[in-house]
Amino acid sequence: MLLDGKIEKFLAVAQRGSMSQAAKDLYVSQPSLTTQIRKLEEEVGFTLFVRTPKGVELTSAGGMFYEDMSRVRAICEKAVIRGRTIERESESTLTIGLLTTRELRWIQRALDIFHATETDVEIQFKIIPHAFVQRASMLRDGIVDCFLHGIRDDMLSEDLTMLPLFETEECLALPANHELASHRVIRPGDLAGHTVLFPREGASLVPSGPLQQELERDNPGLIVKDQIIDAAFLTNLQYLAHPLVTLARVVAETPGIVVVPMECSLEPARYGLIYLRKRGAALEKFLTIVAAEWQEA
């Protein structure tokens, strides 16, 4: 019973046209039912029923109220059905958001174990956009259950949390023939006079504003440009590429690209699975497996 008890009793009386029959069907006494209807009339401010020789009939206002409350009850019942369906589906499906399928390497062993042990759960993958805000919205909308992401802790809102897999260092992706490609580390001043591409706002895995400010401060003559950075861009890199906050190891696999770590004062970002604090049983089991696998690694 989702509606107020008096509303449910009103609907029952209206459907039967009889106080006595409604009281019998509801397993309440007729005086008690009559009292509930009178209290409801006081609350709404108009008369709901008039007595007739055969029982009761709805007034004009009561008829309108009955139609509206019937629709409200139907909506409530439908909402319950939808909620229960979503819960069942969430327990039988695990949807993981990815930027590229190459990210699966970090959780492949856990996926294999989960698939073998949770045979009733279907594992799905969804390619999702770069921007964290869009990814977080997909979590909240139930489009994905979790996604892999590099992030600093201050980016997580109260409803989100993270299972970290490893820390990532600030680094630069650049062509293998670039003069800085042979450096073991990029230090303050090394980028003076060079061009550095930063991800365009809204197209980045991690906001890079603090890093950009630090590089501009430490490298006189540094030229900063914004660019949509994706796999196609990296394979045709013409400039010193953007400082990369996530997955040096993945970018390092791109042909012709070298990744060199940088000295900077920023706290390291962490790479791992982002998910809602309120989560279903299937995701909880998967996270447990992932954590165990990385603890052993």
C-alpha cells in the first residue's frame, strides 16, 4: 500500500458503491471506515460521497478526485514494478564503461574469475566519453555500473567512490624522434620554448589546469595549445604532446610514441574503478574479486 490509508479506503468505497461492502472487503468495521472517509473529506475540503438507498455515490468533486487518485495509484504501482525490474536487471547484469577495450587488461583476470563464478550475471561493456562529468552522469543514470578512470581524490563527489588499482605519475607523450624523448625525466625548465598540447576542456579524463599553471610558471616561453586528444591524434603526433595524467603504460604502447615522466609538485592521480557508493550485489562481488587480484599482484 503506497498511498495514504484513507485514500486506499476511499478508492475501495468508490469502486463498490457501498460502505458496508468496502468495510467487509478491507476487514475493517463500517464505523471505522466511515470515520476515515469523513477525515479525508475534512483534509481535502469537499464532500466525496452522498448517501443513496442502495449505498453511496460519488459527488462531482468526489468523481474528479477518484479519477485523479486512481491515476496516482496506477503510477505508484507502475513505479514499483519498474523499480523491482531494474533491481533484478542490476543483479543479473554488470556494465563496465571503457574508453577503449585496451583498458580491459587491468581487470581481465578479475573478469575471468567473475564470469566463471557468477554464471547468472551477464557482463557488458560500453564505450564512454572522455569527460569525467559525462561519465559520472552515466553512473547516476544507471547506464554503467562502474568505469575505469584516472583521477585525483578531490574530483570525487560524495556519492562516488573508487577502488584504486595503481597511482599514475605526470608524464609527457611525445614522438620517438623528439629531442626530449631520450630524457629519463622531464624537469622544470626542460619545456621552455616548446609547444605543449593540453586536452580541450570537456574532452579530458582529468582536469589539467593545475599542471598547466605549474608548467607555465617553471618553463619560460612555453607555448600551450588546446587539442582534442584521442588515439587517432596520438598516432599522428606532430607536437610535443599533452601532459598525461593517466595510463602512461597504455599510451606507451601506441606506435611511435614515447612517454617520459615529469617532475611536478602535484599529488599523483590514481587509476581504478569509479562507482556509486550505493551499489548492487553483482558490482560488489566484482569489486571484491578485483581488489583480491590486485592485492596479489
